[in-house]
Amino acid sequence: MTSGLPFSTTLLLIAGACSPAFSQFAGSMNASQGMDLSGSWAPAPHEESTGNPAIAEYYGVPITDGARAWALAYDPSRLTLPEHQCKVHVVSYIFGGPNNLRIWEERDPKSQRVIAIRQYISTYEQNRTIWMDNRPHPPDIAPHTWMGFSTGKWEGNMLTVYTTHIKEGELRRNGLPESDRATLIEHFIRSGDYLTHVSIVSDPVYLTEPFVRSQAFRLVVPEGQNWLYPCESVEEISGRPRGEVPHFLPGANPFVNEFAAKYHIPAEAALGGAETMYPEYQRKLQSAASAPASK
């Protein structure tokens, strides 16, 4: 499982994410203040990082055929292009890599009600606002940004955040794409000095089911962390023809079976899809392995 959560918990989260319409989500926001999430947080990894997956390592991701084709055309050398070297990770991906996270509240000076929860993410120095004042999301034609447009509500001591208007980005850093029609539901749960972040991505273009991931952070006191990201693009490869973009043509990716062979798993399983998310898929593979060869 890619979510790092018990299977039953994952199903409950997916069910909760898929059932309510957004209008119900917005209408149910309340004045509860929940728990204070303020502070400086550093990653406390408890599952595989999303940072550097292999080519064709798509198992456990409910991708469409189109997403798989896009990813198999992806050449990691694309990251050597100046326009890609400092490209920002979208909000649905950025928490999975190494970063420092600062959270604080913005309150109305008279009523002291929380208007917004602010986040500063050190990777690419991203500033994010989670509006807590019941404002509606903008229309579909409004501009999309790396961090999208986020509104939040407290559900007991859990902060639930709904984000739309996210730019096109990457689902994993091995070519798996995420479209600009993707939406994100997040849950932030604080337990003492630890913060659990659960994200649920829905994408009608590249996913057939919601994709669930989680990360953990620990409170850093005192800060003592680097909060700057001075990224400056350079020409890494000389002599490249102008306008050339590294890629693999359909059916020509030489690394398509490398990951599966390394870990001795069927290539079909490594290429992902919703079926590979569930434990029942292991039984399917075992049955196929034990079936007598056809004459």
C-alpha cells in the first residue's frame, strides 16, 4: 500500500472524501477553533518518500492508461532543462519531499476569530493560505496556482482542507502526471509534538480512484532549520539543440522493466492501476503464478 495507513483506515478516508459534494463541505464549516497547529515542523518520515521513485514504479497508484502512457514517455533528463530546474511542486505533492513547514494563525483583531491558517513551505519558498471564514471557492475560470485555493474547517481537533485551482503538476516524481482538474482533500491531525498529514487526490483525467498518502512531521524547538530555497537555473548540458525536450517515444522506454526485474515482481504489477492498490491483487498474482502453463 502506498498510503502508509491500515487498509481499513484508507477505505474510510476515501469514502469520506468521495461522498460529500463540495457545497456540503462548504456549508458544514463551523466556528469551532479546533487545535492550534502553530509552530515549525520538520519531516518525520514513516513511509517511503515520494521524492525519487523509479521509472515504471507505479504500483499502488490508481492511474489511467493515459497517465501510464504519459509517464512512460518521461525522461528524467527533462529536469536538466533550465525551465524545469526550479519548477515548483504543486500542493498535492510538495509535502512528500524534504521540507520545513511553518504554520500560524491569522485572527480578526476585534473578534479574535481565525480568518485563515497560513503555511510557509521551505521547498521553493511557498506561501499558502487556508481560508477559515466560509468564503466560497472561485469559479472554474479563475487562475490556477501551485498552491491552489484552499478552505478549511475543524472536525473536532482535525483540520480538514479542500483545495481547488491547482496547476498541472506531478503526482510522483517519475513522470506520473496530475492535471489542472485535480482536487485535494487534506487532514491535519496534531498529537503532541507530532503532526500527521493525510492527503487525498482526485483527478478525473489521470486517476480512476482517489489516491491517498500520508506524511508525519515533528515540532522543532528551537527552529534551527534552513527556510530559504535559493534555486537558480543554469545550462547543465551544453550543445543540446534549441527546443529539444528529453523523452521516450511510445514503446521505446528502455527502462520499462528495470524496476520490476530488480525487485522480482511482475511487470504488470509495477505498471500500476487501481487494482494494484488492494491486497486482493496479491492473490491474483499468486493464482497466475501457480496456474499450469498452456500447451
